[in-house]
Amino acid sequence: MEAREEAGLSKSTAVLSCTAMALLYVGILYTPTLILRLPQPSSFKEFLLRRFVCAAIASVVSVAACALILPVNIKEIPSLLGIYGVRMDHVWQAVVYPLCLTSLMYAGSMVLKLLLVVEAMKEHMDRGGGVLDFARDLLQNFGSWVSSAVSNILAWRNLIVAPVTEELVFRACMIPLLLCGGFEPYIVIGLCPILFSLAHLNHWMEIYCQQNYSVIKASMVVGLQLSYTVIFGSYASFLFIRTGEIFSP
């Protein structure tokens, strides 16, 4: 702890840095219209593309700021990447084990879908079709779904941009700062998700103003969202601390 303080990283510095990153991640989303005075986006796709750029900028700034704040040598690229959880040692364990663990939460849904596939195969065979024909149709349907997802801007937001940028800022940057600031791992697992959930409070204004919800209804909707973002954030933080790999969360 004394070495950390000598390096200039205290608990207050770590918390303030993480809070600033969270505010930056949310605040920059409104920069195009409120500060740059750009016209309102003409389509939902343009709206999301703007947010993609803003989230990318916030992530890059957070990564750079984290490198400057942490008491590490910026020139030592491998060790710096290791702090962010970008490392190749034991990477398959860091991916496979958390993936299997997380899949347990969706076991019921996965079994149900498997039963539906089995039932559809039985109906196909009752009509005189073969197993290979059914498998080919299943692969074609899956290919069509993948093709549709690739061309869907909302899928890019939910499956690529949001997970990658959020994990970079709220896990890869914040957790090393808090740990280096002297916080115990179990405190970091509880503190980091709070910052993660508070970064979603902007949804309250969007729901209240744009969807004309009452204050109570908007608070209930956002409160439910904050509750599961805290739970997920704790789980993701635990995975990152336990494995030291950004690929895990």
C-alpha cells in the first residue's frame, strides 16, 4: 500500500478516475447534439453509428488515461496489455470455463430450444424427409439468421460495440485502477458494478422525456435495469479478477 501511495495512486485517485471514466462514457454520447450542435440524426442507423463513434472515443481515452495513471512503464507493451487483461496464456480456460458457467443460467432456454429442434425433426421425418435434409435446412436457416444479424445495426450494438467498449472501460480500465489503489478484490467486485449501473442512469431521462413515462414508472423501469446490471457487473468483475483475462467477461 505504501508503494502504491508513493507511486501517486491513492484510493481517492482511483475512485475519482473511475468515476470520471463512467461520466465520460455516458456524457460523450450526447456531445454531437449538445456540444457540437450537429443536426439530429435522420435515421436510427445514423443515431447508432454516432454512438458507436462516441463509445469508441471514450474507450480509447479511458485506456490511455489508465496507462498514464497506473504506476507502470508505458513502453513495456506486453505488461501494459496484461494489466488490461489482453494476454494469451491460459486463454482457452479463460474463455471455455466462463462460457460454460454462464451457459448454466440459460440452460432452461437452451434445453427448450433443443426440444423444439427434435420435435421439428420428427415432424420432418414423418413427412418422409431425411435427417440430412433436415440438417441442411437447419444450417441454411442458421446462415440466414447470421446474415440478417450482420446487416442489423442493432445486433452490432448489442453483440459487438456495447460489450467490447463496456468491458474495456468498466472492467479492463477500472478494475486495475481500483486494485492498484489499495481496494480488496471483494470490494472491487461490489464497487465496479455500481459505477457500471450508474452509467445507465441516462436511460431514465430518455424514458421519461422521449416515451412520456411518469416519474414512478420510469424509475421502476430503470431501477429494474440497474438491479440486473449490478448483478451482471459483479459477475463480470469476478471473472476478470479471477482469470486476469478480458476475454472472460
